Amino acid sequence: MVTRRDIEKGDMIRIISIPPDLDDRAGIGTPQVFEAALGKTFRVEEISEHGLLELVVSERHPSSDTYQSDTIWIEPDFVEKVNASGTQTI
């Protein structure tokens, strides 16, 4: 199992499973965002004080002066650390 101590800001990780208790109370498509990210590799942007990993899972540039992104926070239990070529490291 990957732990918070194994992962640092800037590391590459792959989402290997989805937290089982996701809901969409806010109506923003949270479960769908996690499902779309499953199996893909992302850079750890930040790590919260509680050990959650911040990942930017999609980026859009609808115009030259506009940037949009989808960000998720996920527990280390649901990811694996990978190297630059995408091979599991832990």
C-alpha cells in the first residue's frame, strides 16, 4: 500500500481505484471526474495536511486568455507511484 510518506509533491502517480463513498451532493459530477481519471497518470500538485493528494485531472483553454481545470483530492490508498515512463515504482 502506498502511504503519504511514500509520495511527495511533484511525484507521478496513477489512480488505481476510486474511493467507494463518493457522492455528488454539490452537483458537479465528482464521481464522473474520478471515473474518467481512473487508470491515468498525474503529477501530485500539493499534499494536504491530512495527507490527501491534489491532482489536476483535466485542463482546458477555451480561449487564449482563459484557463479551466478539474482538480481532485484523493487518498494515497487509491493510487500507485510511477516513474516518468509510467512504470510502477512501489
